[in-house]
Amino acid sequence: MTAGIEPRATDRYYEIRAGLFLRQMRESWKLFAESRIGLIGIGVIVFFGLMAVAHPILMATVWEYRVYHPVIGFDGEMVGHPTPPSARHLLGTDPLGRDILSMLMHSTQSEFLLGIVAAIVTVVVGTAVGAASAYFGGWLDSVLMRISDLVIMMPSLSLYIVLGTLFDLNFTTLAIAIGLVSGLGATAVIIKSQAMTVKVKPYVEAARGAGGSHFHIITTHMIPNLVPLAFLYMMFTVTGAIFSEAVLSFFGILNVRMSWGIMINTAQSSGYLGFGLEYWWLLVPAGLSITLLCASFYLVGRGLDPVVNPRLRRG
């Protein structure tokens, strides 16, 4: 009889947990929706997401491969100098005869991949380090926090430049490096401060008194309460990752075929940036995309403030 009851009790337990999670998500969305800047950020992110999805569709159905390919595309009728926007090339062409809009849309896919990987690494590393440091304390806390102090003191962009000269950096390796630096740095310190308050909660003490293992207490009772704060700083990590990639690509340090930074570098190396806005289509689309996408994730992060910090909620 007991064997027949236990599975039902277990199923009921997970149903309750799922119901509580869904209710919390609905309440969090209501709080987030009250922030106009957060919704604006979401709208911009969706716009760039549609650009990323639309590019391979356009390449397969509308655009001619040899003309509109973002890397090897070549329009023989418009080669030798950048041409302004036209019906054939909505955002014009670069000095190599490549379509600006195609390069812009193709690069959006890479920027999203970079930001997502960097954000995931940041959340995993920052949450693990912060939770372990707060829970165990002692020498482990001292070692982890000293590592965080060292990472915070180092100028991250200079570190990425050094890594680029020593290793073959591409989007994936750069994303992992950014995630590690962010996760081991300020994110870990902030997560640890939040974990210190969770550590002394009654349910954590009850789980410890009931004989729960360290791993069970950290993963079941501490980390779920730290994830919202980690998600907030994940948004800021995406912003930093996109900006860092643009700078490194501009200087030719990254081993990538096309990105927004490379688009600006092409205009600069060809000598067209010295003409001001005369050749604006070489600079404005890529520069504006970097600014808008970075700003959108920052706005989403600001919109998440009331969700994470109850003191910022309206009465």
C-alpha cells in the first residue's frame, strides 16, 4: 500500500512546485510589464531577433547568393566604391561591393549567440561561486573572494586583447572568456551577498537539521532564490559582451568572418570614415545596431529591478 501512495505524493509535490513557479512567473511579469523601459528593451530585442531569423530565409528565397552573401557577396555593377542605398541594396554597399543590409542581418545572429553563451556562463559560474562562498565560508570563501577581487581589478577589455594575441579567439571562446570574467568578478560578489541572507533562512536551517547534504541544500534551497538576481546581471553581461566584441572586431583581434565591428573596420581601413556623414551607410547601420542592442538588454535589466528588489516596487 505504501508503494502505491509514494508515487502519488511525489507527483503531487512536483505539481505544487510547478504551480508555485508559474504563479511567481505571472506575478514577476506583471511587475516587469509596469516598467515601460523594460518593454521597450524587449521590443528592440525582438526586432533584432526577427532580423537574425529573416536573413537565412531571405538568402534561400529572395536574395541571390553570389550578390548578397555577407562575406563573399559581390555586386559587379557596384564594385570599386561604396554605393548609397537603392532599390537593389536598401542600405547600400561597402567598398568591396557587399550588401550592407545582408551583413548587418547576418551579424545579428552572431551577436545573439555571443550574448547568450556569455550570459549562461556568467549565471552558472557566478551563482555557483557566490552560493558556495556564502554557504561554506572559511578558507573557501577567502580564496574565492580574493579571486573575485583580482578579476574586478583587471581591465576586462585589455584582458581580452591580451587573450586575442595569445589564443585564437572566435565568438564561442570570447563568450566563454567574458562569462568567466563576469561570473568570477562582480557577479559572484553580488550573488554571495544575497546568498548570505538566504543561508540563514529557517527552511535552510531546517533542511540542515534534517540531515540534508550540502549539495542538496545549495541546489534545492539556495540557488533557486539566487537565480532572479543572477538573471538580472545576466542582462548586463550581454551588453558588455556585444560591446567588447565590437571593439575587438574593429581592431581585427577576433577570428570571425563578419560582425558589426568588422563592418566599421572595413569602412575605416578603406579611408571612408574621414568623410564624415558623406558615406553614412558605412558607419551608421552597424554603429546604431551596436548601440540599440546594448541599450535594449540594459533596459531589460533595469526593468527587472522591481522584480528582484521588493523595495523598488510600488505600494
